[in-house]
Amino acid sequence: MTDITPRERAVARCMLHGWDNRRIAHELGMSKVMVKRRITSVLNATGAENRLEAVLHILSKPSALAYVMELPPL
């Protein structure tokens, strides 16, 4: 999970909030196409097939959650 960019981490944080692509794009000042690309990177990094699996993966691993939330390691 540590191989995603800061921008992908920001998208992952928005995914944790349950935001849709339109809201993510608006909040982060990105196009919806770019949001989709960043989500694909998050899915690949987590090994998930969809957003829900990615969110569950992040929430189930304290180190992944700390990384996405940009908290110091536990």
C-alpha cells in the first residue's frame, strides 16, 4: 500500500468518507477522469476489485489506514 502517491492517498481518504467520483473531483480540484485513474491505482495497490473492497482493506489494516490518513506509523 505504500506505493501510492500523495494524490492517490487523498482520493483514498475521500473513498473512506464514501464520496462519489463527482464529489471527490470537486473537493480535490481534479477531473472525474483523473479521479477514476487514481481510484484504479488505489484498487491495484490494495489488490481490490472494487471500491468497497479497497475501503475494507484499508480499514482492516492499521498500517494502511495510518498511511492513507498520513498519520505517524504505530
